[in-house]
Amino acid sequence: MIKRFSSLFAGHVDFEDIGEDATPVNERRYSNEHLMTVFSKSEAMAKCMDGLGYDTLWFAEHHFQHEGYEVIPNVLMLSQHLASITKNLRFGCGFNITPMWHPLRMAEDYAVADILTDGRVVFGVGRGYHTREVETLGGPMLDKEANREIFEEQVDILFKAFHEESFSHKGKYYTLPPNVPYRGYELEELTLVPRPKHLPVECWQPVVSATDRGLDFMVKHGIKGVIGGGAALLAEGPIQSFQQAHIRAGQDVALGENLCLGISYHLAPTKEQAISEAEKYFQEHAKMFGPLGFLGRLKPEQIESLGKRGGVSKSGIPTLTQACDTASWYCGPPEGFIEFLKEVGEKFPGLDHVNVQSAMGTPESVMIEQLEWFGKEVIPAFS
């Protein structure tokens, strides 16, 4: 039964123009002063959500994006700050991209955030999808198999460091500790100092390809999955595959259990008005994420079209109306969203967590309006 609601903010600044006729993605460049406004926007969202019954505000880790779409480089630092100016809301790492980190530095940073916020930071890991970010910061991205291998080894290390008083690790990419003398003895084990206060660590990961290997790895560590909201289309396949992975591990879970479902939305008195208002935000989202693979497999000419003014309509990608028809978006009045979510809950009886978010490029004022509307008129129906 759905009972928890969250929102995702990937970290875009307000744009002066939005939609398919606006500035192409690769031509956007903003001053450092404007890029810094992402933090005041994050504060406004956190304060709005804190008193409306939301469970978590999720952020995404990204780097080097002078275009202004995803400009939060450290979600742990931001989350710790926001916890200090709110009372109840949790803050989610959606996600820490482990191939860009040393796993023990990530483990230490999360442990500090967990202790200082008394458990209000939710841990999350991901493999990444921007070559500019991952490859620049020393991780593999072009080599997909190496990306998967190092990610899995890093997560193994993270869970050892979190949950074992002392540990060692020897793998393809890491030997921890190194075989060195230290203060009169040979180093054989390490202890994370400090370890998190709240154990076992609640951890989330995006479900994208939904391969047996990836899902089995998640189940091995008890990692929960986020489906939708930029990670994958809202569809039955990944949800059923996640349940099957638990069954393979001998765990009896209901369909949708241990998952958070992401749905982009825009509320208005009618569906037609909502689609009309949100069309430009949907187009901006498509301009950014289509070439990165989040609108399905596109042909080179489609990607080229998305990079030009007026090219979204000519690219042949699904429209916002079609996105609503496939349930990856909801557009319409609050009462319709309540009915929509209750149908989702009946379809996936183990699902208790839903993530709703505005599209990339949505201005701060509209995001706050939408969060307030949803919080006041939709969330109470599930209390």
C-alpha cells in the first residue's frame, strides 16, 4: 500500500527560455553566480516539503555541467545542511556515483552525515551515465563491463566498511588495506572511523537495464530499487524482474516491495491544461536526456534533431500525451492523480513508496506550487 511520497530534484537552475524552440542544450552556459542558485532552490524545496508530509527529497550527484541542468556535486554535504534547517524531511542520495569516488571516502562521508543528521540522510549508489563526469574523475564509463565490475567491487567494500567492525578486501581493483608496515606491525585490517550510527544501512539504487546480474547483486546486499523518474520507464517488466530476483534468493516479497516508483507530474484543473503548461518542460527534459539514452534507443538523426531549435517535434520521440498514456507522466487534476496512484497501488500491492517530480527545466516557482498542491491535496488521501 502506498504510504510514502518523495520528490527528486536533479539540480537544474532556472532557465531564461525553455522548450524545443529555446537555447539548445550544448549552447547553454551560465555564470558561477547563477549556478550557485541551485542551493537556494534546494532550500526552498526542502522547507516547502518539510511541513507537508513528504518522506524524502532526493538529489543527484553531477559534475562540470555549465549548461545548468544538474549542478549539485556533493549531495551528502547539501543534505547535511538542509537537515539543519528542517525538522522532519529526509534527504536522499539519488545517487552517489561510486566509480567517481574511492569507496572508503564515500563510506566515511556518509557515516558523518548519518551521525550529524541522526539518520535523516538516505544512502544511494549508482554507476553513472555522463562520460564527461565519470571518465574525468577517474572511473570507467565507455567500458561498460569495467564500469559494472568496479561498481560492484566498490559496493562490496562499502557494505563491509559499514557493517563490520574491522575488514579487509582483495579484488580486481582494490586491495584494502595495502600490505604495508604501520607503527611496528604489518597492516592486515581496517576499521571505518566512524561507522554509521544507524545500521544496517538503508541503501537505494536505480533500476535501469534490470538484468539478472544487476538485480541479483542488489538483492545480495539488500539494496532497494528506484524505477522511473529518469532511471527507466514506468513499466511492469522491471518491477516483476525485481520480485523474481528476490525469489531466486529465497525471499518471498510482494510485487513492488522494496521499490520506489518515480512518476513525473504536472497538476492543473484539467488534463488538457496540464499538458499545455508542461509541454515545454517535457521538451526541455527530452533535449537533455534523449541523447543520453533515457528516451529509449534513438537513431543518430533523432539525436541530431534534439540538439537543434525546434527539433523535438521533428525527432519522432513520444509526445507528452503519449508519456501520460504509458503512465510515466501524470497530467491533470489532483483527484485524478489520487485515482491514478490508487490503481498503481492495487497493481503492485507491495509498493509503499512513490517519487513525484517536475521535469528538467521547470522553474522554481512552478516546482514549489506543484509540491504544495500535491502535498495538500494528494498526500492526505493516503494518510
